[in-house]
Amino acid sequence: MMPGLALTMLVAAAIGVDLIVGDPRRLPHPVVLMGRLIGALEARLNRGSVRARLWGGRLTVLITVAGTFAAVWGICRVLGAIHPWLGLAAELWLISTAVAIKGLAGAGRAVAEPLDRGDLPAARTALGRVVGRDTQALDAAGTARGAIETVAENTVDGITAPLLFALIGGAPLALAYKAVNTLDSMIGYRTQRHENFGRAAAKLDDAANWLPARLTALCFCLGSRRAWRSTRQDAPKHASPNAGWPEAAVAYRLGVQLGGASCYQGVVSQSATLGEPIAAPDARHIERAINLMHHAWARFFALTAALMIAVTWLIPAGGGV
């Protein structure tokens, strides 16, 4: 494994690549390959009795996560053996694919810009590309709320969590985390089809995001003790053990209320409300949420990178005592 400072510099460079380039559509994306693998495994293993589906889901998780880690480690190792700079370039690019700063900001602005000019249908369509809820009947406030929730929640699984795992284990661990996240997004639902098969994926995703969600919420709230106190009170109300933390933090920083009623395939779902309805969400709040997202990931990276560098320096010193 790379020393802490070297790995931190590599991850910082990967952040720069994502901010400048984003996800080029012409290049194969690792998450697409993960999705294909998960789909193939589900077609074969999501069948039979409840017990068979449970074990099929566990096997799918094991193959996908371990296989991703091994494949990325192998690619970096082989290319590094050919030339060290080639191995570093591969790891740099792979880490950048695990981070979605530019993509998340772009998804938020794709809703904010038409909403700001009064084009509600276009804003609804843009929101519909990144959320699972029905968007065609949303008013302007509901559309803005959906975009803010997307930016808040995905700051964790799209930015800070992969950064944390990259700082711990480089590209192999960062992409293994993305495999966990992709598994949850594809099969981690409490539907008839995935209730048993996706249980292991959902629990592993909850465990992987537990610490990043809380640290990210803290980074959102830096500078506002009141927001942090209120976030700690509201976050546990959310059905997800992790999503409520960044959403509550952003809600209190913006002075809006998130959560409440949403419609999925014609069925209304009621979730806990987070924050205070000081103002109705609008395009300006989406832009402010994006700015908060940038501040939060930068603080998160500075904090976790400093901790990792300190740990790598202290462990050898402790071992020599």
C-alpha cells in the first residue's frame, strides 16, 4: 500500500480529474461493468425458496465486491509492473471514476437552471433522470426539494464515502465500495423480487455508509452548532440509517424542509420531515445546496486525509517502541 502522503496526493489528483473531466461517455465506466455482472448473477441466483434467494444474494455480493477488488488490484499491479507511471495513471483514473463531484453538481444545476427561468416541465424531466420518484405532477417547490435531497444524500455515496475508502485502500477499495453501492441501488429494495435476494446488499451498504454519512453531516454543519444539534435530533427519524444525516444537515443549513410525501409508480409514500419550513425550496436553494456540497467534501477530504497521514506516521513509530 502507498504511504499516507503519497496516497493522499494521488486521491487529490483524482479529485482534480473528476472536477475537470467528470465521466467521459466514450470511456467504459467500471460501474457499468459492475451493473452487468450484478444483472447476470441475479438472473441465475434470484430464484427458488426464500433460503435459496438469501444465499444467492449473499453470493452475488461476495462475487461482485471481492471480484471488483481483485480485478482493480490486478490491473494496477500488472500495469505497474510494466511501468510505475502506468500503474499510477491507472489507479488515478480508477479513483476518479469512483467520485462524482462534477456529475452531482451538474445533476443539481440541470434542475435549477430551468426552474429558475420558469420552465417547470424541463426541471421535472431533469429531476426524473436522477430520482426514482414520480416527477411529472410535482410543483416547483417539490421539484426543488427533490433536487436538494439528491445533492445532499449523494454527497455521501457519490463523493465522501468513496474518498474515504480511496484514502484507506486506494483504487481497489474505492471501487469495491462502488460495487457495494451499485448492488444496493440495483437489488437493495424491499420489493417482492428483492426482499430476500437484496437483503445482504442493503445491510452491507448501510454498514459501509454509517461513518461517512455522519462525518459528512458534521462537515455540512461546521460553523453552525444549532444545525448540528438539530441534525442529530432529526436524522434518526429517517427510514434509512444513513440518508437522514446529510439531508437533515442540508435542510437546516438552507432553512427549508425536506422529506414528506413522495409518489413512486403512483403510490404515495410518506417519509419523516427534516428541517424547518422557513422558506419554500426553489432554484436558489439548489444552488446553495451545491455550494454546501463543495464545502462539505473539501472539509471531509482535509479531515480524513490528515487523519490517514497521521496514522501512517504513528504506526511505524509505535511499532518501534
